Amino acid sequence: MENSHTSQQWFVPTKKAIDGLTLEQSNWNDSTDNHSIGELVSHLIFWNELNLKAFKGENVIDFNDEDKNKETFKLYMGKDWQNAVRELDSIQTEWERLTKNATDEQIANWNVEIANMSTHTAYHTGQIIYIRKRNGWWKK
């Protein structure tokens, strides 16, 4: 969980990937069906939070419809972007805390979903880095 959030190991974590981006940069789109950085962050917030609630035993919506998944990619306006950055950080921080303190049984029951979520997060983080590099917004 730390690798996809804050601890750079094999790939750039989300916290570093979105650090310092402006609202305008987060909403930039290449005029294709590709998503903006903000839309990718919105999508990660939705899925990581949904899984977090399920892991904690809270009621969650059944969300298996591909058309509904499109609704998870939202643009941000005004201060909403900075709130989204904080929200994703908070969700990922809670995931780290919960998995560090989880029982062996919880990890055994959730290991596939946790691995999938980490991979999903890394995949979209790679897209974010690509957009930043493409536009000259990435510092080595």
C-alpha cells in the first residue's frame, strides 16, 4: 500500500505524481477520449474508498456496471481539486494503517483485492506521470 501511495520503490507513488499540480493542469485533456489527471484522481478516490468501506465492514453499493464506472471520472472546479488531492491521500493513508494492523485472516481474505487495488492505482498513476511528462510538468 505504501508503494502505491508514498514510498517510491519500483514506480512513482500517487502522492508524488499529483504533487504541485494546479487545477488547470488537473483538468487538461488532449481532446481525445483519454481522461484528465483530475478524472483519474476522481476514479481512484471512488474505487479506493469503496474498497476501504467494504474492508471496514461498512455497507457499499454494488457497482459492477461498466457504464456506471464512467461516472467515476469527474472534473474538478475551484478548490475542489485540492480537496480531492487531500481526500485521495487520506484514503490511501487509512488503507496503509488498516493493512498494517490487520489480522492474518483479514489479509488472507483481502489479499487479492488489495493487490488488484494497488495495481489499479499504479496503472492510473502511470497515466498521470505520462500526462505530466507529455506536457513538461514533470521534474526529474
